[in-house]
Amino acid sequence: MSNAVMGLRLKQQLTLTPRLQQSVKLLQLSALECVQELHQAIAQNPFLEESAETPESSQAEDSAAEDSGHADLDFSGSGAGGGDDTPDWTEWTASPSTLHDSLREQLLLLGLTERDYVLANLIVDALDEDGFLRQPLEEFAAHAPGAEPGELETALRIVQTLEPNGIAARDLGECLSLQLQALDRGLRGRELALDIVQNKLALMAARDNTRLLDALGCSEDELRAAMELIRSLDPRPGSKVGTFEPRAIVPDVIVRKEKKRWMVSVNAAIYPRIRVNQQYADYFRQARDGETTLLAQHLQEARWLVRNLEQRFLTIQRVAEAVVARQKNFFEYGDLAMRPLTLREIADELNLHESTVSRATSHKFMATPRGVVAFKRFFSRQLATTSGGSCSATAIRALLREFIAAEDRRNPLSDVQLTELLSERGVKVARRTVTKYRRSMQLPAVDFRRA
């Protein structure tokens, strides 16, 4: 029989203050989402108002009012470039939901036994970013001792019933087949399309309609309906889950060339110019009577919002200036001149945490003479060249796009040939890397590019 023991245990725990939570939220929002957040705050907070003055005068007035009227509100130590003793609040923010998160949530709703749930999670963890299972089921035995082949096959079928349709397929044919099986049985061309993707997908990829008609014994109209149905399917069902698709693109910063120098400015014109209504704040201080706790909270939140918005602009400005300075050749010569760059380089230069730079560039866009460019496009990994130097993945994508645009449509370039062309340019990459980059640019495979 166990004995109950009473004891004390010390524990340290970091928590986000309300102001830091608000600062995190503002920094990681896109421009449109930030504008909506500000309009909502103006509508809900009686101490906030939209000013017609310039941003500089408004910020100076609010800063002076705060320093004179509320010296007890200490904002020191909470800037983006704080010292080592100040915890970096961006490290504890939640990341967007991914394909794997979505599938695990669906598994929780199925009421599976503990063993089936564990095996199904093994399958989910092994899926790639497109939702395919590239690993043979036999290899899961090491991670699931005692599991029978039939149990792993059952776990795979369970995962394949989840959304989106076509998930956890082991090849393209199975992926398309799963999507077709989820369609209405009475849909015209469904059965013929199933036959094609399960047995004759290679003939369709080669566009050999004559052999397809002979093998299927169908009419041209029936074959056309089946092929249109197949082309409407998604060959990469997992790639659409968890991705951010902005409703509209509004640049956060504007880059201009002035006297041979690239200048960066925050696009403040799209934001409402908010400030604390000083008259209401004075009335509040004069009439404080113990029944104004809610008003005090509103006033504090209003001042936090003004400061946090200013901090958002400052952080984005600093990051943008550092990126433009390092990618100056891109603005002069285009994608082929893009150099390798990591978040860590910018973070070290600005004395920020890497996660802060990540959130300052996430869902942000830059208006340049070369068009509106996402911040994330300037960050690409380094790849070696035969001369001992390095080039960026963005430059390689630009080369691939040039090769494919100039190819003979009757005899398009395969991924192996594209790899050889890159090698002739001094860039060492594997064939699978070329395939990955081609897919990321949504360029079809060689068989589908043949005229």
C-alpha cells in the first residue's frame, strides 16, 4: 500500500503579458489583416480615434501625453532588440495548422482503438508535403513492434478516408483513384476514368489516344469525358492544406531607387492613423472614482496599441532595409542575381531573434520596380557550384523557367536533361531537386508539356 507524501516543488514559468500578446499578433498579421484589426479597435475602444494629422506628429503627441500623464506604465525592455535578460515573446506563438495537424484532428473524431490510432499516426507522420506515402509499409515494422501487415494496411485505409480525398496514396494512380472513388457513382465517365488511372495512366500521360480507345473499347466522346474528369482531380492533395492564400496583395514596404541608392519606406498610407483621444484621457484622470476599472483597461490597451503599431513599423522597416542591402543585385539584374540568404543572417545583423524575423517577413510583401515580391522570396538556401562558389535556389528556379520556356514543344526537356543543362552552367543539383523545384513552380512534367 503506497503512502501519501506532501512536498513543495519550485517551478519557473514564462507567460506572455497582454501587451506582448498584442504585439505578437500585430507583427505577424498581413497588411490587410492589420488594417482590419485597427478599424475594429477604433470601433470598440472609446479612447482611440483616427487622426487626420501626419503619423509623425500624432506619434509625438501620444508619446508626450503618455510620458506626462502615466509615468507608472513602464514600457522599457519590450522592444524587438531587447537585451539578453528580456525573453523573446515570439518563440511561444502558435504556428499555422499543417496537413499533419489537420489529419490528426480528424483521427481523434473517428473513435479508433488505441492501437489503430497509434498505427494511423505513424502513417500520417510519414506523409510528405504533397500528402503521398513514399515509404513502404514494411519499413513501419521497426516503429511498431508486433504489428501485423494486415494491421498496417488497415491503418493506411483509415488515413485514406480522411480529408482531402486522395491523401496517403503510394503513387499518382492510387491518389487519383481515391479521389474518383469519392465521387458520385452515377457521374459520367467515372468508371472509365477509374480504369484509366488504375491500369492505363502511362498511355494517358503519353497522349496515345489511339491505343487508349483500343484498350478500353469506348467511343471518343466517352474517352474525352473520362480524361476531363481526371484532369479536374488534384495530383497533390496535401499541398493545399495549411497554406496561406491572401485575399489581396497589399505591399507593406515600398522600394525605390534614388540617386543610385535603393531606399525603403513603410507603406503607412494604407493604415488608419490612430491616436489616443487626449480629451477623453484627461476626463478619465479627473473623474477616477473606483468605478472605472473597465475604462482604465481600455485606456491602457489604447496606449499599448499605438506603441505596438509603431514597433511593428520599425521592425518591418529594419528587416526590409537589411534584406534590400543584401539582395541589391536582384533589384538591379533580376532573379538570376538572387543570392543565398537565411533568416539567421538577418537576425544576427539586427540583433533580433530568428523567430522575430520570421514573423516580420511572413505574409509581408515588398513593392519594387520588378513588381510586388513576397519577403519570403528573398530567403533561399545555398547550393554549391562546380567552381566552388554558391548560388540561391531562387536563381536555379529562374534558370529552369528559362530552359523550359525555350524548349522545343515537340521534344520537351526531361528533368534529367534539365539537370545536365544546370551542370553545364556550373550548378550541381540532383535530379530529384530539379523535380522538386519544377513542381514548386507548378510546371508540368515532360509528358504533359509535349505538344
